[in-house]
Amino acid sequence: MDRRTFLGAMAGLVPAAAFTRTAAFAQSSPAASSGSRPLSIGAISAPNSLDPHFYQSPTNNQTLRQIFDPLVTEDATGTLRPLLAESWRALDETTWEFKLRPGIRFHDGTPLTPDDIAFTIERVPNVPNSPGSFVPYVRNVAAVEVVDDRTFRIRSKTPNPFLDRDFTNLYILSRKIHAGAETADFTSGKRAVGTGAFRYAGFTVGQQIELEPNPAYWGRTPGWSRIRTRFIPDAGARVAGLLSGDLDLIDGVPVQDVAHLTADKKVEIFSVASATSAYLFPDASRDQAPFVTDRAGRPLDRNPLKDVRVRQALSLAIDRKGIVERLLLGQGTPADQFAPPPAPDRLPNRAPIAVDVARAKRLLAEAGYPDGFGLTIHGPSGFFTGDVAVLQAIAQGFSRIGVETKVETLPIATFFSRATNREFALFLTTYATTNSAELLRQVVLTKNQDTGAGPFNRQRYSNPKLDAPLLAALGDFDAERRVARIRDALAALEEDVGVIPVFYPRFNWAGRKGYVRFVPGNAFGHTNAVFAEPV
């Protein structure tokens, strides 16, 4: 590809301005002085660690975004914006150049340097026992070259048109501060030192985190004197805490409470359509699967979920429209495919997947299960609003086609640990992204420890018809061809029913009117003080 063709392709990859973005983004003004008001947040789920490279999960990411910064970030539309990097550009298909903002320091005063980016990339693959690794974002990096005290170049082993977007997911650490740091050192607070708007002030695992403003922050910080986030999985307790004045801001507002909280003159609702896909992940690979039985409860000799007709039948048994309209009271969108609506490279012009009980029964009969079978669906409790009720509604749909279904919910940490160990036949989870290629690479690309592919492919799904176009797309700088290949991969997944999309949730927060304003800074439903402003 010649330079003119290459630059033309780049114009379709991200807006041209993204390569020369300046400090005109939200962090344009100097750090605000410490405010006089504290902020008390009630959050639905708790991080399991403060190590920013230990576990790639929404809860960990949202919490740590207050303490650490990435080079680049996404706004609520999925557009890339500058953070630690004030500008960046692709020099060729395997070389990206970034320029750091001037004068950025870590909380202890240590200056940020290009070598810290090299250290961060080196550290990610060496974090032990990660239940959800960040390795896919750095595995293709061949070298980091320092140009000057603010400029560096990242060279990739193969072309990577998504390299700038990959770095929205990596929080930058300091070689001086964090060399040799273990995960426990972050969780204890000893090494929980970042460049972020807030500094560590205390953390009790599973209960709460306390933060204080960083007076030397390079950007604009909300004027809070102290942040206390309590982890409260019980929705009723969060709402009660808000109404009593014990909490100033809560997330995971129960759908049944949205209307009356909206009408409450002391409360304000903040809402965003998410980039999250809630889906079922079936075990389509093993000959025998746990929690699959005949209708009498006896284990089956063969795994019915290996048959695409069975997976199709289960998908057709789900009343997605009913779940969203009656169960979630409109706080979501019925799924039409795996990729969520904000992703511009998703399959176009799709109608929501319709329920068809009669066809589902025929497919089961064709697959050799005219009388159905027994199945247990697993899911996390307190992971997203209405998660348990959604599982029960799905189970009812399955039972209508002869698949006698039980529901078992587990605490979040237990659930994901067991799912990673392949202890379930079928489970409900979510993934949030504004990029279909990332969704496929992370969740359904054939798992490969050497390349870091498929870190969240917990069912070890493998589909050559998906892998081939996706792998080609991941290295393709031609925007039009890349999107076509991504859509080919999505179509292959859809045809094989490798996952069963259910819905795209809407996220709601509630706050004390006249005290706090919450402006969601991305489409991932993240709850943190970075997005909260005093009124």
C-alpha cells in the first residue's frame, strides 16, 4: 500500500482530528482546588483488586479510572479523545507515534515519561493469576522507541489499525514506582499511585473505597473534598440510602424505581444508552457438558448444545421484546445481533430476534430431542439491573419448548471464576464495547494463550469461518474492506449461534438534586467520581 492509499484508508479509521488532538478536551483547565463537599456513592458491584492490570472487568475499570489514566479514552459516542497523550498518529501500518502532555506527574510527584509506557506494556503479560487479562492489547507490540522526553513510537509486529483504541484499555504505571509491584501492593494501597484525578485514601475489599482529590492533577477535577464509594449489591438498600441522604449518588437504579424517582423533586435521574451486549454463552464444543440432563435429571451421554439446531431453538424461545418491555420497563433494547448498537461496524438493518416457539420445538425434534431435556442456566447476581429476573424469564421461555430449565445465580467473583473454569453449560453475562472487532476478538475468537486471543472465550468456542475474516480485519488498514470482513465474522457467528444475544441494557443513575450532576463519560455504564460534578 503506498502512502497516499494508506493515508486515505486512515481517514476512514478514525476522524482525522484524532491524530492531532489537543488539550481542548474536557481536561483543558488546571486542576481544581479541593472542594468543600464530600461525595458518597452507592455502587452495585465491587472491584476485586486495585491492580489496574489484574482483571479486565467493568467494575475494576470504572473504579481504577479515578486513580489511573490511559493514553487515550473514549467518550459516550465511542469517539477517541486525548488523555495522557495529547496527540497521536500512524506513521505507517506498523508504527504509531504518541506525544504526552507536558508536566504530568504521578501522585507522589514522579514525572511521567515515555519509558513508563514501555514499562506498562512489559508488565501486562507478567501479572499472575489474572481472571481476565489485558494481554490482547499488548501482545502485538514489538517495541517502544523513545523519541524525546514526551514523544515515543510503538512498533507492532503486524499491522494493527486498532492500536490507538487498544490503549484506551491500559492504565499507565511508572517504572520507578511500580517495578516489582505485586497485585497485593495495589490493593493494600502501597502502590496504588497513578496520574488520575483522585488519590487512594483507603480500601476495604468488598465494602468501600475512599479517595481524595489530586491537587496536582494535570486536568480539571470535580470539586469534591473526598469520595467514598460503598459497594451495595442490594438495590433496595441503595435507593433507601439515597432517599435518606446517606448516599449522594447511586448506580443500578431498579427499573421499577425509575418512574417514582424521576417524579421525586429531591432526586435527579441520569441515563445513557449503553454499548453493552447481554448474551448467553453456550458450551458448543465439549461432547458432554455439566448441568445438562434428560427430563428425569439423569446426565446425558452427549451435549445437546453442540448441535446448532438446539442453539437456534433456545434463541427462538426467548421473548426479548417481552423482557425489555415488561420486565425492564423499557430500560433496554431487544437484541438483533451480538454487537451492540453504538458499534458502527455491526451488521446493518437487522430486526430484533423474534420469538418463535413452534419453530423452536421443530428444531429440537430435528436434533433428536422431541421431548426436550434438562438444563441449568447460571449467572451473576448483582451484576446488572434485573439480572436475576432476566435469567428467570429466559428459563420460562426454554421451558415452553420442553427444555426444563433451572436458574442458579452466584456472587460475581464466584460466578466468573467458575465460568472461566468451564463449570457451566450455559451462562448469562455481558460485554461492553463500541467496536465489533474488539468484541469478537475478546469473546469468541478461538482462544490462544500464545497470542492472547479470546481472553473472555470462557466456553472455548471455535469457528474457522469467524476466525479467518476477523484475523484479516484486525490487520487491515483499508477501512471499507476491514468493516466488510468484520461483518463476515459477525455473520458467521450468527449463523452458528455461537452466542445467544438477549438485549442491550440502558444504564441509570440517581443523585441528590441540587447536590450532584452525573454526566456519563462513556457508553459502558461506568460509575465514578470523574463523571460527577457538584451543583
